[in-house]
Amino acid sequence: MPENIVFSAIKPTNLPTIGNYIGAIKNMVAMQETYNCLYSVADLHCITVNMEPAKLRSNTLDMFSLYVACGIDTEKSILFVQSHVSAHAELTWILNCFTQFGEAKRMTQFKEKSKKNPDNINVGLFDYPVLMAADILLYGASLVPVGKDQKQHVELARTIAERFNNRYTPTFEVPEPVLPTKGAAKIGSLADPTAKMGKTDENASGTVFILDTPDEIMRKFKRAVTDSGHEIISHPDKPGISNLINIYCAFTSKSVADTEKEFEGRDYAYFKEKVGEAVIESLLPIQKRYKEIRADKRLLDELMINGAQKADRIARRTLDKVYRKIGFCRV
Ligand code: TYM
């Protein structure tokens, strides 16, 4: 199996944030130059929470369009919607039988989400990381660009792959998570920088969405929670300013040291405005491309069908191999 395959996905539970952009999408775009990449809109993963059907449908199209607008090139990479390739659900069942209950129960995200949503701790939420493992293992991906919160899930995918390979013969590539540089792996909320900036946070003022208007973006940055003191330096005692520095660096490609030097002697209000400006400037061309793609239903359908066909071909081959190894009767 070739070693240079990359897989990653984003859940269309809501519009993506600059956390998704910095933590995952930027790496996904960059990796296209060197590797064979497959990227997916993980709609199957969305229904572990109650989602309005119309919202799920439109979010899926939004996310697909945004991938392209952010620079995912459908000529170079395979871009598809997860539910268009039924092998994802099929392999999940198989992998369920190679995952220990205790392993799934230890997943931090399962524990956090169960606590947050005690009325709907469904089996799908529990099984979520196994579906993720199926996503990755179907394509023989060795590299998985993700933010820090998904690292544990990719590690579980490794364990499952190794277990299957040891039980039968080497079948799955054992994947590795690829995290962005330290500060970019977990972008904090602007309202509470010690918490992850999430797509579905209750406090929307702490989340900057890729499609927010320039006014909204500036307003959110101006209101960003900062720390005591006045120096613009990255330090564990200054989670607010450190988070803003990480965002600034990600959007300007400057280093932390250069940023600290650039804003020496400046106050927090000035810096917050400059971070807002840098984000707005980078997002404007993405937003413009997004609008064009999202409005072109024919193009979107064509791209989705194309991506699904390419992904399905690879996934079917893997699934067939797995079925044979297990001993399912093939005709
Ligand atoms: P999702 O949709 O929650 O997030 C998509 C990607 O964005 C990263 N991310 C962040 N990175 C830095 N700072 C943040 N505040 C931040 N918020 C999110 C996530 O780590 C992720 O890389 N289960 C996955 C989607 C998925 C997947 C897969 C990923 C489904 N199948 C297979 C990799 C491989 C998820 O919910 O990501």
C-alpha cells in the first residue's frame, strides 16, 4: 500500500471557525502539494446530536464549498461527502468488533460530550471514534492532519488497525496524527481562551466563523478577553494574549518572537484591532470564492459526484479485502 496518503474530515454541525482553519484546513491545503489527499465532509458524524435535516443539508453544501474556497483543489485531492460512500458505515461495524468497550469509554471527547448532553448519550456518540477510524483506514492513510482535540481519536484508529493486522495479516496502514505548530493545535475561544474555540459553543462571541462579516470579526476581536498586565507576550500566565498571538501568527505567517517585537510598547486594544485586521484581510478572498462556488449548484453537484465516485472505488477495494480476510463468503 502506498505510504503517502492523507485523510482528514470536518463535521458540518455548523459553519467552520478560524480554529478549524488554523488547526486543520491550513495543513490540509498545504499537504496537497506533497501527498495524495482525501478530504471529507463528515455528515455521518453529525447525527450523534439532534440536527435539523434542512440545516444538515445546507451545512454540508456550505462545508464542501468552503473546502474549495480555502484551497482544496479537486483536481489534486479527492473531496467528498462521507455519506455518499457507504463503505464508511460498513467498515465501522467490522471495526466495532475490534474495539474494546473500555477503549471507547476512555475517549475524552465522549466523556465531555456525555456530560454536556446528558439527555442524549446515544450509542452513536460512543461509537463516533470507530467511525473516524473507518474513515481513515478505508483509504490506507498514513497521515491525518487534525487539531489537538482529535489526536486521541487518531491514536485509537492506530490501535484498531494494529489489532486487525495482528489478528489477520497486514491490511491497514497504521495512521499518524499530524498536528500544526504548537500554538495552532488548539485555538482558544475569544470569550474563554483556556477553552477550545468550538463550532457549537453557546457563547458565540468567543467564536470567529470563517464566513463572519468584517464587522462581526472586528467586534469579536475588540471584545476578546485579555489578561492582567499590558505586555504583548506569549506566556502561560497570559492565555488571552497568547491565543491572540497564535491567531495573528497563523494569519500573517509571522513568528511569535517577531510578533512580540512588532507590538512592543503597544497596548492590548491596539493589538486586538491589528489581529482583527489580519484575520479579515486573509478571510476576504476565501469568502468571495465561497460565495461564487456555493451559488453554483451544478458545479457543486458535479464536484460531489466526482469525489464520491473516486473515493468509493478505493473504499470498496479495502472493504472487499477486509471481508475476505474475515472469512465472509464472497460471490
Ligand atoms: P471537527 O469538525 O470538530 O473539527 C475539524 C478539525 O478542526 C480541528 N479543530 C481545531 N483546531 C485548533 N483549534 C481549535 N479550536 C479547533 N477546533 C477544531 C479539529 O481538531 C479537526 O481536525 N471527528 C472530527 C472529524 C472527522 C475526522 C475524521 C478527522 C471525522 N472523521 C477522520 C480526521 C480523520 C471532528 O469532529 O472534527
